[in-house]
Amino acid sequence: MSDLFHFLNGLKGKRILGINPPVFDFAYFDLWAKPIGLLYLLQWMRDLGNEVQFLDCIYEARDKAKSFGRYQPRRTLIEKPEAYWGIPRRYYHFGLEEEEFLSRLLAMEEPDLVLITSIMTYWYGGVHWAISRVRKIFPDVPVVLGGIYARLCPGHAISSGADMIQTEYLPVQAPYPAMDLYENGEYGILETSWGCPMGCDYCASKILCPSFSQRSIEEVALEMDFQLKVPSIRDMAFYDDALLMNREFHFYRICDLIQERYSHIRFHTPNGLHVSQIDRKCAKYLFNTGLRTIRLSLESVDRTVQGQSSMKVSRLQFERALENLVSAGYGQEDLETYVLIGLPEQDIDGVRKTIRFVKSLGGTVKTAQFSPIPGTSSYRKALENVPALKEEPLLHNNSVYCSYISGELEPAELQELKDLARA
Ligand code: SF4
């Protein structure tokens, strides 16, 4: 176990503040995104006998309501960092702004420890911003930085100003995330398994969670019971990377539980489902259990990209899965298929073919632009072309990487692919 684990495990009787920082980016959409790792950690801290406070800069700035409990946070136009000069797009601060953030901190009792999370590597601007403001208000309070950016870019995260950085997997010991820290939260989150048994070249799942494991149905039930005590929650999102693995013993039993106890809740799978697992029975389970938003991982019909994607689904399996889902009761508009764009040396014709293939079956395409994630083999390949990726996590940003940073595509080509997907 790491030093950080022992340090946290020894805390008792302390006041601990958890912070989900604002996001600096060109765009931000709430895909049922909550800082799940931090929320588990805060629950663990509570179970150890500490008092916890929580400040979610995205949630606290919620503005326009979207479907199924989601919100778009407020945004302010900010200056682009140097790495993005020359990119003709606006850049924003999403979430609580300076004055609001500082006044929330000032209104709190001084904590003994601050835990700050981080998500995308290229969102570090918001993380560093939050740490510097915390330092201003609580100069003597130690700050621990955890989350994905800290894990994947520990060398860069040192410049954040945090006192400790989470560099390794932290086996957090809590039965559920502390979702009750959101006052009147609109949706819950559920992770019934950790990691993924596959190993796609571009994915960080294996780095962040080296082994795949599924939780017991009793644990899942406990987690749902806890979150659904919040009466305003009407939606719940699965965070699993491999929800349908061993489906007879895992997912179907969770569906039975949901149908028995939680049929009033709508469920969503923002992470793509493994299409090869969706036979008729599985499609019926998904529909009858009330899974409303279904995302399917196809990625590509191009053999080279399929090889980089663990050969997880063939054309025929995809075709059958779509048929099964439609026969179970889904409309095509409920079923979005991920198509990957902008991998190193990816053939643009392969992308066009994939989009046309999905559309020929009546499917809805959701394009996903490649982000070079440190530690993956696709990142190593991308480094050959863009060595600066090593020093500057802003360059990992998927919304501009393939069209402005790697030069894999011209901006006009990317637009053409997006238009084709929308047509
Ligand atoms: S199947 Fe999905 S979660 Fe698993 S390694 Fe591939 S991309 Fe990652």
C-alpha cells in the first residue's frame, strides 16, 4: 500500500474538505459526470470518523437543465493558454468563478486537510487554479491532489502546488460514494465493476485499474439503497467500463434487482457497452430494466483500428446487436454508436466507411475524437509525431488534438466527418 493510503487511513477526528475543481476547456457537457473517486474517498474518511465538507465547482454553477437530471454549468470566456494559440475556438472557465469560489471557502470552517480531484489531463488548468485559491484562504492546510491527471501525469502535477500527489491506485475502503453531499442531487452514479478485461491501445482503463473485478450484488444493492435515499434522484448512470462481462452472473442479476426495487429510476450507460455481448436476451434485459441511454462501442470497421480495439466487435455482431435492441423495443434515436476519429495514422476512408455502415443500419453515430493518454501504446505512437505531448498535457485535448495538434486531419476533414455522422 502507498504512503498516501496509510496517511489517509490514519486520519480520525479531522475536518476534511473535498473539492471538484472547475474545468477550463473549449466545451464541456455533463455526461452524468461526478467525481466518483473523490466521493468514495470522502465516504471512507467519514467512516474513519472524520467530518467531511464538499465543494463541487461544476455542480454549484449549474445553469441550464438538460435531459435526465443533467445540467450545463455556467461558463466564462477566458484567455487561451499559449499551447492553444492559433486555434480559432473560444476557451472557457466552466464552473464557479473566482469570487464565488473564494466566498464559499471563506464561509467554511478551516479544514485540517483538502482533497482535490482531477479528471482529464488537459483540464489541469482548473486544478492548479483551485489549488492556488485554496492556498490563499487556507495557507497552512495541506492539500492532496488525486484523480486521473495526478495518476497519469505525476511529474507535471508536481507544479500544481499540492503537498501530496496520488501516483498509484488507491484501494479506497468505502461501501458507496458520498452522494448525499449533494443537496437535492438529480442523478446517482453506479460502478458495479472496476477496470476492464480488454486492453485497447488507446485506453487508460488498465493503467488506472490494473485488474478487472466485479462487485457482489449485495454491495451494488447497498450502494443503490444509499443513493436512492435522496428523494430527488430520478436517474442513475453506470460508470462501468465492462458492464456486460459475465452478464448471466452479474448484469442480469443487477437488472433483476432493479426491476424488483428501483423500477421508478431511469438508467444510462454513458460508457460504451460491449456490443458482442448484446444477444436477444441481453437486449430485452436492457430494455425491460429501463436503460434509457445506450451507447455502443463500435469504434471502427477498419481492420487496423479493430486490432487496436481488442477486436471487440465484428460488423456482423454489431448488426445483430442493433437488430436485437430494436426488437426489444428501442428506437434508433436511443442507441448511439461510438465511432473513433483521429488515431495516429488512421485512414480517413475507414472512418467514412464506419459512419456509413452504422447509418446504413439506421443507427445514430456519436463521433469520439482520439486523445493521446499517457501510458497507452497509442500515446507512444503519437509522441513520435508530437514530442511536446510529454511536457504539455493541454496537447492531449481530444477536441483539438487530431485537427490542430497532430495534423492527422485538416479541420475541414474533421468537419466533413462530423457532418456525415449528423446527416
Ligand atoms: S473495451 Fe473499452 S474500457 Fe475496455 S480497454 Fe477497450 S476502450 Fe478501454
